[in-house]
Amino acid sequence: MPIVKATRIMRVAFFVRLPIKVNSVYATLQGSIFVTNLVSIVPTLSVALLYAIIDLETTGGQPTQDRITEIAIFIHDGEKIVDQYSTLLNPGRQIPFFITQLTGINDEMVRDAPPFHEVARKVVEMTEGCVFVAHNVRFDYSFLKKEFADLGYNYSRKTLCTVRLSRSLIPGQPSYSLGKLCQNIGIPLEGRHRAAGDAHATAILFDRLLKISQQDEALQTPGTSAADTLAAVDAVAPAGKKPSARKVKAVQEAIKTALLPPLITPQQVAALPQEAGVYYFHNEAGEVIYVGKSINIYKRIQQHFAVDYKSRKSLEFKNSIADITWELTGSELVALLYESHEIKRLKPLYNRAQRRSVFPAGIFLRTDENGYKHLYYGRADDHSESHPLIALGNQFKAKGFLFHKVSKFNLCQKLCDLYKTTGSCFDYQVHRCKGACVGLEPPEEYNLRVEQAIESFTYEHGSFVVIGPGRTPFEQTIVVVENGRYLGFGYVDDTFSARRLDDFKEVITRYNDNKDVQQIIRQYVRTKRRGEKVKVFK
């Protein structure tokens, strides 16, 4: 069965009249789907702020890969539905069987339907000046933004999620999915999983939410601008009727928090500390699914939620966050170290970096009978008598790491156990090695470059303590490194004093040393931070 092909790179002839503004001059855009360097598309409609209640059906759940098969738009003026539009869309690809089972939309139904670019102008004009409303708004909004992005247009609207608003105004429901919520509160829902049916039910739900939030008391102070709050729409209500303070607050909060995960409340975010520490995202079962750190937990989590996630994996991550916990650390360094430890301990589903907890290989150092220093790689358990200069994930990575250092610091392949020979190394034969492998370069000169290579991935000092701010003004953090090996960290009060390294070692909690923490500490101590100091021991 033929389906219209409408990809980003195929030029498909069509004729669109959209006013575009380039250098303050309006012109008419004609041509193909693939539009580049489009500054802005400005619809000719000029309407008061309204609500565009939208539902989409798609070929799947991933905006970057799937396409829209049906769209429905209901325009609500704060009192009633004033306009509506719905159409099937040709997605330019076959519809998966499980989607057909869910929605009833099959390839035959969309064969003669318009592709999205043919209805793009209609969507822009109908929703211009409107707040974009949907049940789980991130899903529908992300799909529309992607479709417009493929046309070279940045589609942007304020958003409002009826899932979030329902949780605020109709608490205690067993489920806030559209079907179950409508069933529980008596909203008719015909044509479930079809755009028009779901959008119409959402419009009724939205209307009911507005009525639930309406109270008799008048506003004591004016609200914010019409572009920023749903309450502005209510300002055009019949004379003598003003939106209640509760209504204004509810809809303002709904717009403000539209990007929050569905299971996270604004109160939970407001309770987050603006201090350094490690935070945990939990799912509904209480399991930790992500661990992060920041010098300001509140701001960092706000940044998490401000992202307009588009991939299926990212949307699943955001929608699964049901709770947030945290542990304050005082020091940024301790936050970095503790985050790394917790990721290795918990192995959260959505943490990819730093999950490795075992580092069986490493880079070691020995000196031969002629005074030459040898860097070499090997398994950590084969060198129980010596600690590696740096621990690495496996011998393949360790070998590659060492090859990089040989090249960068002009070391000898033979002396680094990378070229097995009884004579000169290969690099000497091609004039890249200075002859340490055959005794032509003095060990003193060669060893200087070995030390430079070691300094590039080890600490400046062998044994030292980093003293930083604690969780209160009367506390300090202690991070201990001995003979190039991280031992752990701890907290002491402002009466603590120590002169010997052993004194500091007594007050810390021991943690594992590995490549990740070595890199964290090495990079951290290179930049001096206010309120912190490094105490070096010989």
C-alpha cells in the first residue's frame, strides 16, 4: 500500500503561504518541506489569550523517531469551547500493529490523509496566543515541536498539564490517567485513544477544573500579565465576575510547574536545600534511579526539570521520578566523591558514568638495575605488593592509556613493556625514541620525562589533606590522600586540631580508591577555592 514519503531530506512539492519575518520585511514562503535558515514564522491571526486543548495519536512514543497520525484541537475561552479541528495525518511510514490495536488507526485510514506540513499553518494559527493544554502535556507538546522543527520552525507555546492540575484540584483519585479519571468523576469519554475523543474529554475535564477552583471571593490584587497566566483569560468573563484567588494561584502554579515530572509536586521542589550535597531520584517503589550532586541542590534539580526531554528514554526517566531525597555534604569535593561512591554502590538505572566499581588493571612503576624508570600496565591483583599509579577498567584500556603517554611524552616503548625485543624499540628505528632502550640516552634525562608523564595523571603531592567547609558554620570536611591513595573523608568540628597525618586518618570514613576519585581529586585541587586549604605531608 503506498504511503506518502515525507522525510526531512526528501523535497516534496507543496505551496505554503506563511508570513515570515526576515530583517523586518514580510515575504511569502513557497517551496518544499525542508526549510533552512527560517528566522521566524508569524501567523497573521491576532487573538486574545485562549486555551488550545490538544491531543495527538502517534506511531510510537519517541518524538525523534515516531510521527503523528491524528491531531485534534479544541479552543476554550475560559467558559466554553469556541472552535475545534481534527484530522488524520499521513505519518509517511507504516503504523505498527500494536498502535493500530490501541487506536484503531491503520495504514488504509491515513493513506489519503494530509501529511503534517499541509496542516502546519492551521495548527499555528489556531494555537497562536493560546496556552497549550494537554493531559500529560510533555508528550503532545514534544511531538508537535519536533514536527515543526523538521519544517525549520521553532514552535513555542506556554504549556499546562491537566494531569498536574487534576492532582492539585481533585486530590485522592486512584488514578490520573485520562480514561480512569474521566470514569471516576463522571466525564463521558467516547472514542478513547482517538485524538478527537480524548481532546474533547480533556476539554470537559479542563472546564470542570476551572469551575472547581472558582470561589466567591474577588481578587485583592491584580494578577500577572495575560501572557503569563491562565487567569488573564478569565478577566474577559461576564461583568461583575472575577476569578478567585485560589483559581488564579492554581492555574499560575500549573503553568509554572508544567515541566515538573507528573509525580513531583511544587512543594517537594520548594523544600529542596540550596546547599551542596548529593541528591537521589526515586521511583514509585522507592528505588533509587538516579544520583547527582551539586553545590546548590535546588538549582540543579530545577535545571533537570527545565529540560524539554524528547527521547523515549529521557521521557521515561522524567515520568518515573516519584520522590527526591538528599544528603548535605558542605564541601563540593565531598559531594563529588560521595556521588561517585553512591553511583558505584547503588548502580542506579539512569546513571551511566562512574558505575564501574571494580578496576582490575592499572599503570605501575619500577626502576631497573641501570636506573631507568619503567612505566608498565598490568592486573592489579598481580601486584598486590604495590598500588597502581592509576587504576583502570581493564588491561585493554590500560595498554591504550600507556600508549598515549608514550606518544605524548616521547617515552620508550620497550621500557614501557609495549614492544618486546632484546634490541632497540621500533620508535628508535624510526627516530622517535632517543635510545633509552639501548642505553644511549642517560637515565637522568629519560626519567625526567617519565616523571612528567606521571604528574599528568597523579597528584602533585603524595600525601595531603584537603580541608573544606562543613554542613554548618561550626564544621569542616576532611579528605585524606596517603602515598597517592585516596583513603576517604570525614567531618570534624571547629575545635579539632591535628599535626600528623595519622590524626586526620582517625576521623575519616574509609572509601575505595579508584580512577574516578583520583581524577576528581586531581582536578579539584588544581583550582583553589575560597574557604578550603590543602595540608601537605612529607
